[in-house]
Amino acid sequence: MIDAPRPASHQALPAWLFEGARVYDPGRDREAVVQAIADFEDPATRRFIKNAVFLRPEGGGREWIVAPEVARPAEER
């Protein structure tokens, strides 16, 4: 793994929250893998999420999006 510096927009995020990390979404009571972290505006509601966390179940499945403050490290369950 290459230790590249985090983008400036991700500096405020916890160190455990990065692409490829296993996380727990308490709202869905599911563990998932972070696919990406990026700003996102929902086209239907126009709601903007800074540093939205794009999650996908481990092993594949339908992706969903959470705000960064919602995600928890998977081992904290």
C-alpha cells in the first residue's frame, strides 16, 4: 500500500475513514466497504453532502451513500 497524502478536502475526516476501509452503517445495521469519498448532490432532492461516503456490501451488491459522520469503524459494533 502506498502512503499518499490525503486530499485537502479529506483532512478533517477520521484517519480510519478511507477508500477500501470496512465500516459500519448504524442506519442500515450493515457493514460495508468504502468505495469512494466525494462531494455529492442528490439530483432528486438537491441535498448536498460534503465528503459523502459511498458504500457497497463486502462481496458486492447495491451501493448506498451516507454522510461521513454516520459511518463507524466496523470493529466498533
